[in-house]
Amino acid sequence: MRTSFKIILMILSLIPLYFAVTGVLGGARALSSGESVGPELDNQFRYLSAYYLSLFLLIWYVLGDIDNRGTVLRILVLAIFLGGLARLYSYLQVGTPPPMLMAGMALELGAPVLAIWHRIIERSVGPVVP
């Protein structure tokens, strides 16, 4: 069960890595359907995109010792979930974003499942897989 969890977490970690790279390099215009984006929005977008790189690195930090870094994982899951709530608020206030962002919101709102799964692993008896 630990190995499956680690593989899923590794795969999911590629999502924030992708958004870090594309957000920092492409800016907000990449998501704006070719419409003009002001420098304030683009600057803020690229800045916040860099946080995705931090998320990626912290996930890999947790993967390095999955059995002893559960608190860090739960903090990451909370941050991801709060981001999903912010996207949900935007969806309700402003309207439907592109499908890729809706999928992101669904993943973020489902992130607590990872914390629950990790808690089950923590409580399971069996050999620790490095």
C-alpha cells in the first residue's frame, strides 16, 4: 500500500511541476485565450506559479521519508484544498473556467483523500518500503 501511495504521489507531483514551468515561462496570457493581460496580473501570475515549484519540491521531500513526514503532507494537502476552495469561489462568482482548470479544482478539492490514505498507511502494520 505504501508503494502504491508513493507512485500516485509521484505522478500527482508532476501537475504542480507542469504549472510551475508553464506559468513562469508563459505567464497569464497563456490561459487568457490570446486576450491581452495587464502587467500587474501577469506579474502576480508568474509569482504565484513559482509556488507550484515549491509544492513539487515539498511533495518529493515527503516522498523521501513517507512514514515520518506525515505532518508536512497534511499541511500540503490543506494548502492544496484551500486553493481548490478559492477556485470554487471564483467559479461561483465569475463563471466557469476552462476544462483543465475545472479538473484542477476537482483534484484540489479531492486532496484530503491523500491525507486519509496516508493516515491509513501510518496505522498499518507491515514493513516500511523505502
